[in-house]
Amino acid sequence: MEKSSGVGHELTGPLVHDLVNKLAVIVGQCDLMSEHLKAGSQCAKRVAAIQEIAQGMAKQLNECQCRLSECARSAEIEKRNVA
């Protein structure tokens, strides 16, 4: 397996964090919108679907960020052991 450089992790980590924050805003806005929509209406169902998708994406991105952090830690430990 090819070893990745730290540069990729440095760029990807903040990007993932930023995307998760933006998805949190979408989820929050869906919460606010659903308070003003008639329960069971077509619009309420669409807002709920958007919210569910955004929550799923945020969860996947958080998991990705955890894996990236773990890889970065492993690479740093390996780098120290070699030096």
C-alpha cells in the first residue's frame, strides 16, 4: 500500500471540518423550517428527506475525518521511529 504524504491530510482535514459545519447549518435550517410546515405535507416530507441526507453526509464525513486523523497519527509515529 502506498504511503500518503502529510500534505493531503493537512488539506483534507480542514475541508472535511468545513463541510461538516455547513451540513450542520443545513440540518438546523431544516429543523426551523419543519416547525412552520404542516406535518405530513409534501413540503415537510421533502425537508425531512433533505435533513436526513445532510445528517448522513455529516456522519460519513466525520468518520472520514477520524480515519484521516488516525492515518496522520500513524504516519507521524512511523516517521519518528524511522528517524
